[in-house]
Amino acid sequence: MDGGAVAAVLDRCRGMVEPVLRARVAGMHAWPAEMAGYAFGWWEHGGEPRAGSSGKGVRTALAVLCAEAAGAPAEAAVDGAVAVELVHTFTLLHDDIMDGDETRRQRPAAWKAYGTGPAVLAGDALFALAFEVLAGSPGPHGGAAVRRLSADLGDVVDGQAEDLLFEGRPWTGPGAVPVDAYLRMAEHKTGALLGCAAALGAVLAGAPGATVDALTTAGRQLGVAFQAVDDVLGLWGDPATTGKPVHGDLRRRKKTLPVLAALAAGTPASGRLAALLSGPGPLDGDALRRAAVLVEEAGGREAALAEARVRLDRARACLRGVPLAPEPAGRLLALLPYVVGRSV
């Protein structure tokens, strides 16, 4: 499948799920509903409709395609897709506050537009609604779906906790963050929700346990690949595309895969990078640019992209390791590289 065909699959899945998602959000209290719609990208502050995309809908597509791959109609996955979209936006609302990120999708983050307390409230409302949607899902599998979402959200919390704790650890020495520890964090923080999207589609389809496990693992591996490429874009991406300021993670001395891989490489550039990052005071524009150059010289960029390729291969192996309906399985395989972008 080419990019146009994958985009058509995403559009089909989004077209099934978004009307239900919007209706669910509209049933909330009007104030958190307005903030939620702002976070989803549906409208501006105050509720004026907003033109443009509200996201690719990757989690929606994973849920729908995994249900179809397990032999069920796409409709079986709608409540699961809605729940994952609600929870994903809940995490973004809270993450932007915890990380101090002031922009998302080229405009003020919800906490900057509405205030910190209101944005927390909107996130809490979405979290509660996600479980309400799954608990009320028709058919015999709603309880299993609720348990799956609860367990995966526990992983997301674990990953976010580690990510925040990493910020206080040194760049070098015994307390430094090893690359493998970062990858475990990424599988929890980012991979868990992509794995959850795949799992909910399969669970609501009534798939066997081995199939659910394989699809879950594929989603988690895809999540790590996505995080690796996202870290690369955070250093070298175009802000007009990423929606975030370039070098923002470096400015906050946030631990990311390219930087950690560069520091672990043991090259002369690694040493210069460590000295620069460990210096006193904030990094200014020139220092940030120099740091990005040193990360690339030490091999951090290529190491992160290589990790993304490895994780994509693992995801493919998971999908090929269990019996799935051929056509939706083919769509899933085509979706994998599209999610992480052309960088790999």
C-alpha cells in the first residue's frame, strides 16, 4: 500500500469513530467539553470551529484494524477506539502541564489557553469518560476491555514517572540513565497506549489470548519506534511540522534517546557533549545548536533511527506470528512505517 492508500484507511477508521467520540465529549459538562474539544483540535478557545486536521488517528486505526484482523466487523472496535482517543488526549493534557510545554499543534497548549487547574479537570473528565464508554460497551467483552485499559494505564503512569525522574539524574557517571532504561520507559509511556489500542480492538472482537498478546506487543514495539523518531524530530525536525519549538527537550535538559545514545558512544564528541550538557546555567541558542551537532557527530541520530527500524521489524514479526485475516493484516503492516514517518 502506498501513502495514499494508508491515508484512505486512516480516513475510513476516523470516519467511523470520530462522530461517536464527538458525541461522547458533547455529553460532558460544557466547560470541560469545550477544553477537550480544544485539545482534540476541533475548535478554538471559546468554541469556534477550527479548520484543519485533529491528528492522524493512528490509535483509532489500530483498534479498528486489529478487530478486523481478528475476524470481527470494524464496528466491534468503535468503543475501544473512542476510549483510547479519550485517554490519549487525557495524557497529553497532563503531560503538557508536567513538562511545561506551552504549545501543541502550533498553538497554545490547553493549560496555557484555559489555565492549569481547568486543563487538569478536562483531563480527569476524559479519563473518567473512557472507562464509562468501555464499561457500557455492548457484547460480552466490555469487562475484559476495562481491565485491559486499566492495566495499560498503569504502565503509562509508570513510564511517565520514570521520564520525570530521569530529568533529575546526571548526564554521566553512576547515576546516568542507560539507554536500555530509557527504552523500557518509552515502551511504558508511549508504547502502552498504542499496544492498548491494538489490544482493545482484539479483545472486543473476542480474539484468542495469543492473538491479543501478539497484537499488543506489536503496538508496543511500534510505540517505541514512534518515540525514537519523535526524539529525533525534537532535535532536528521542522517546528512547522512537529508543532513544538526545536531543541525544546535539550533546553530543558530532558533525557532523549539520541542524546543518551550519543553520550554512551564513548567518542570525543560524546565527551564534549557531556561537558556542554553538564555545565551550569541554561543552554542558550548557540549552545543548543552546538549540542545538536555533537549528538549527531557522536552517532546519536543514527542510533535512534536504527532502534526505530529494529522495533518496526519486531512489530512486523508479531503480526506475522499469529493467524490473522489477510486483508486487514496487510493494512496493519502498511500502517507501521507510516506511523513513524519517512525518517526510517
